[in-house]
Amino acid sequence: MMEFQLINTQTGNKERVYAADGQTLRFYCCGPTVYGPAHIGNFRTFTIQDVFRRTAETLGLKTLHVRNVTDFDDKTIRTSQQEGKSLVDFTNHWKAKFHADCEALNNLPPHIEPSALAHIREQVELIQGLVDKGYAYQAKDQSVYFRISAFESYGKLSG
């Protein structure tokens, strides 16, 4: 098996890409928010993910590619209501369009594609844990924000 390197944006150094467990290169990528058609700028991101995966696999690495779908947020709720459609029907339409566009670009589908809507309970528990530990706080409007002062390295990647 050959190896490849990427530049670590935090250190600026080239670093070897490898499977942390010695078996499978696991990587998570942000996916689309499905409230309308994705555009070429969105697909640049998804195509780079595809190139990364194909490079790893071509070099002999087994991969586990996870890419979420945001099908539950302010935009999906607002737009589905404006169009008089159920949230699930609305987002399933745009999710199918996204998948068709990915296929047209010959991008491999991820191995796992979790839906935000399917994991509300886990998200609420995670957020509550952050609040309980003082890493997040609830604003007057009930929104929850990350407390950046609680994370010493916050902003480190911005340079």
C-alpha cells in the first residue's frame, strides 16, 4: 500500500494520511442542506471529497466515508412551509435531486449518509451536554450558542 500526504491547515506541514486503527480510513464530510438545488460551488466540495476517497482507495486504503444530510433546519422548515409541503416530502425531493446531480458528476455515494432529522434526540443530548459543561449557553430567544471562551484553541485554524 502506498501512502499520500496532505497539508495540515493547523500546522502548515505535510502529514501522512493513514487509518488511525490501521484498518480503515474513516472520514466525515459535511453534506448538503436540502432546501433547493445545489450549485457548482457546493459540488466543488463534494467532488474534492470524492477525489480524496478515490485517491485513498486507489492507494490501497479501505475507507469509510460518512457525509451528513441537513434535512432539518431553519431553511428547510421555512421553505417547506412556504411551499405548503411536508418537511419530509420537501427534503426528500431535494435530496433525490442532489443524489442525481452527484451521480451525473460520477461522485461515489458515501458509505453512510445520516440525516439530521433522524438524529434529533442525539443532537439535543449533545447540546445539553455542552450546556451542562459550560461550553454552550442558551440565549433569551432559546437559541443555543457555543461559548468560544470555553475552548482555548478556538480560532486557531483561521491563522
